[in-house]
Amino acid sequence: MNIASRLKQARKSRGYTQDSLANAIGVSRGVISNIEYEKAEPQALVIRAICDILRIDEHWLISGEGKMERNSELEKNSRLLSDIYNSAKELSEEEQDYILDMIKTFQKHRESIADNKES
């Protein structure tokens, strides 16, 4: 199985036509068709967009190794950390330090509760 057949498999399993996938990532249908018919090598940017829309693992699409499905827990954690970063970068350094202190205080509190449950 090559990238063309993996793309076609993933696209169909997610219920996309070539047209709908192309529209979703902002390219022409020909881009998707050319990849699936091995007429063109996909650009890295197109691969990333396809994987984001189809929620599939980029390494699997390129190499066929691993699983088609993304690690949803890892993806969720990555999105959460990205959201936290984007929110925090707008704060002053003092505000960022305050938020970090709050997180550390919460962690200590959570650990003490866990310790009490074990006792």
C-alpha cells in the first residue's frame, strides 16, 4: 500500500469525496486526484492539512507505519497546551508567573489529597 491508496482509504473512511476534501483544505480537486492517481507527490503543507481534516496520523499516511488513527489523547493534550500558551503569551510576565504559581499550588493540593486517600 502506498500514499495514494492510504489517502484514498482514509478519505473514504471519513466520508469525504475528492471534492469535499479538496474544499476542506483549500485546494483544487485535481490536487487530491493527482495524489491518489500517483501523478504528483503531495507537498508537506498539503499532507498536514489532509491529516488535520481527516484526523489521521501523518507518519502513517506517508510511510504506512503505525496506525491510521491519531493518538487522540496526545492530540487533545497538544491542543490544550497550545491554548494555554496562546492565552498566556498575551499576559505580562508578572501575570504569567502568577498563573504558573496557581498551577503549582493546585498540583501540590492534588498530591496531598492523593496522599491522604492512600493513608
